[in-house]
Amino acid sequence: MTHPTADYNASLRETLTKAAREAGRIIREGFGGGYGIEVKSGNHNLVTEVDKAAERAIMDVVLADFPDHGFLAEETGSHAE
């Protein structure tokens, strides 16, 4: 098994921080507003447009810097090649 380098770890940390900040911005902008709500499964498992947009932003930011990475996302499932 190969271990990531310090440069790789620093780059990944920077990208993940950027992704989290972007998702946070989207969530803050959507807080308290009107948005669509869907039921994923069962009556108590809801997802909003804001949830999906924040998840998409995280994936977009990470994939821009690490295009070979995949995701197992809460709202939209698996995204891997």
C-alpha cells in the first residue's frame, strides 16, 4: 500500500476546506428561504434543493482538483468510475 505524501495531504486538505466553505455558503444562503423538499425514503427522510446543491458543490470542487476521486454521497449515492 502506498502512503500519500505530505504535499498530497496538504493539497487535499486545502481542497476539502474550499469545498466545505462553498457548501456552507450555499446552505447559509438557503437557510430560512423557500426551497423544494423531497422525500427520499420513508416519511422522515427529507432532502431539499439546498442539500443537493451543497453536495454537488462539494463534488465539483473536489473533482476539479482530484478528477480521479469518487464519492459515496448521502443525497445522490455513489459516484465513481
